[in-house]
Amino acid sequence: MYADGLIGNRGILEVLGNLTAGQFNKMLPKGKSPYTLEDIIPKAFEYLYPMTNEDRKELTNQRLLAFMAMAPNAPSILFEGT
């Protein structure tokens, strides 16, 4: 059977997700960041397009740096070399 879960419905998910993103982007005011397929179907997007290990490390580093930047008295030595 071709329609078995997310793998079989990949084309449908992509088409409907892109159409939905297009409709949302059409209503956005100027200057706002556009919606992407990842914004519309985040869980299915992660399943259909898995991240590589390098992308995961980079995302983790960015999140950690953002978390450290929220500390009011964080030592500046933590941010050297970024």
C-alpha cells in the first residue's frame, strides 16, 4: 500500500503545508518573516527531513549561547570566540 503513514503521505503533507504557508504569507504585513514548511508542520518536517549531526551540534550551540546571554551577570569570557 502506498499510503502508509507519513512516508506514503509525504507528497500530500508537502503540498498542503506549502499551500498553507503560502496563504499565511499572503496575509502577512510587510517586513515580517515568512512562514516556512517547518513552521506549518514541525513534527512531520523533522520526520521527513532529519537534521544531520553537524546541524544538531550547531543548533545546540546556538541555543546554549542564547541561554547564557540571558543571564544578567554572565562573565564575558563565556562569549569569547563566538
